[in-house]
Amino acid sequence: MSEPAKEGSTTVENAAHRKVTGSKSSKGHCRRFWWVYVAILVIAVVIVVPCILLVAVPRMAQQKLDEATLTIDGIVITHVQANSLNMAINSTITTDGSTHATIDGFEGTMYLADVEPPLAIAKINFPETTSDALQTVNVSQEIPISDQAVFTTFNEHLMQQETVKVMVKGDTHIHVSGISRAYGVTFSKIVSLQGLNKFKGLNVANPHVSIAQTNNFNATTHIPNPSVLTLDVGNTTFRTYFNQSEIGTSYIRNMALHPGSNEFFIWADINQTAVLNGLTHRPWCERNGTLTIELAGKDVTNNGQPIPYLANALAASNLSVDISIGQAVQSDIGFSLSCID
């Protein structure tokens, strides 16, 4: 064999020898130091698993809760008293349904979120729920009214605004399926509700009048309620104005507002002289007997108790409505009135 061939063969043999030697050395190293690798693995598990359980999972749980959507389908206010009422809330929570978990029941605070800082209105006890894609949550409880001013402000916004922002916030715990540990989370949602929008669209139909000193006007009033709120107001009286002057008091008994159109019998004690002056003097006499009447809340009673937080809210601004009083005077009394100035 030539010298180059021998050298090549020697090189290959040496490489093979080194490979075998290195493999045996590695195996020997592993046999001698196996405990080091086990220790490293244990340390990794000890560090990584708690990080996942204590950091990653709670963050994921809070994120999923933040991504859930709260929809308030209805609010029913009954048993209205001076210092308490019953509030029933029908709502739904929607999620992506990707995480299987249970959320503990908790006490949440309902806030009026249209003001800064938000005003705490009521404490609501929410039941245990799950992370199902669609979860129905209904609660009904007595709400104590400890701060009349706060509750009046909330009702003013509800009656005067087109939309009202309500925040529900509370701390609770979430149980993720397969993990025994409970994680603290915060439920915080802001929901926009339709307000009563100053009772826009209110109208008075079929008016009747008489020459009596009291109870000399009555009609049918239609009060729209575009919200999801049902409110048992009670017996309500209104200061009644014409041409910026108070001309009497109007009454609605057992006023309960339901979503949609509400019809009530309304009657009043009206200053007839003020009405006759309006029907016979410009510019009002040029409107075919139609006068613009304004109503402002005066008193509300329910269950025999005065309800100042509703009365003051109704008094916050005047309700304006056109009434065909001239036609009622002609049909009920027989007078045909026209401009005399």
C-alpha cells in the first residue's frame, strides 16, 4: 500500500477511535453526574410551574373576564319606599367559551359612571356564574337608600339623559378547571343604558274641561319609555305652567313606567282665567286653541310615603306638551273662543 493510502487509513481509524472514546466518555459522564441533570430538571419545574400557576394563569383569568360582555336586559324597580326599594336586574354575560371556569358569587357595587368620580348607587349580590359562552344572571334584592342626594342624581340622569352609563365593579375569585387554586380577579364592566330622555314624545289626548274650581281638567296622557327600566313611581303630582306662570296642579295616580308606551289618566286643578286669557290673546289664540303646557314634578308618594329622590328628579326639568284646550272648551262648555286683542 502506498504511503498516502496508509495515512488516510490511519486518519479514519483515529477519528473512529476518538468518536468511540468520546461516546464512552459522555456515557460515563452521564452515569457519574445523572443527579445534576435531575436536579436541574427539578429546579426548572419548581421555578416554571409556580410562575405559570401564580402569574400566567391569574393574568389569563383576568384577561378572559375583562373580555366578557355584560348586557343588562331589564331592571325592575318595585316596593318603592323613602329609604329602600326592590331592584331586580336581568342580565346576560357572553364570553368566547374557550376557558372552563367558575366565578364565585360576589358583592358588586353599581355606580353612575357619567360623573367624576363615579357615584356609588347600590350594592348588588351577584350569584356564582360559569364561563359558558352565554350565561344568564338574574338578581333581585332590597336596596337600602342611605344617600338621598346620590340617588336623586342617579334618577335625574336616568330621566333626563338619552343614555346613562352604569359601572358594575367587585372583587371575586375564579376557579379554572383542573386547577385547585382559586385566583383573585376583579369584575368591572361599564354598560350604556337607554335613559328616559326627558320623556320625549309625551302627549296628551282627549282633553276635557269643566267650569268647576277644582278637578276641572282631565285627559289621557301617553308617556314613552325607551329604556329597559320598569319603575313603580307611585302617586305623582306636577306643578303646571302656562306662559311661564304656574296655573295649577296635575295628578297621575299609580304611575308605573314600563318599557314602551304607557297610558295614564291625568287630571288637574287649573286656573281657568289664565287659560281663557291664553285662548283669547296672541300669539296663543292663533294656534287653533292649542296651548303649550309645562309640567314639573312636585310630589311623589308610594306606599303612603313621600319619595323625594323621585320627586326631585322629576322636578329637575319641565316636560312640555301641546294640549288642544280650545277644542275641549268648545265641546264641553259650548264656548267658541277667538282672538280679542
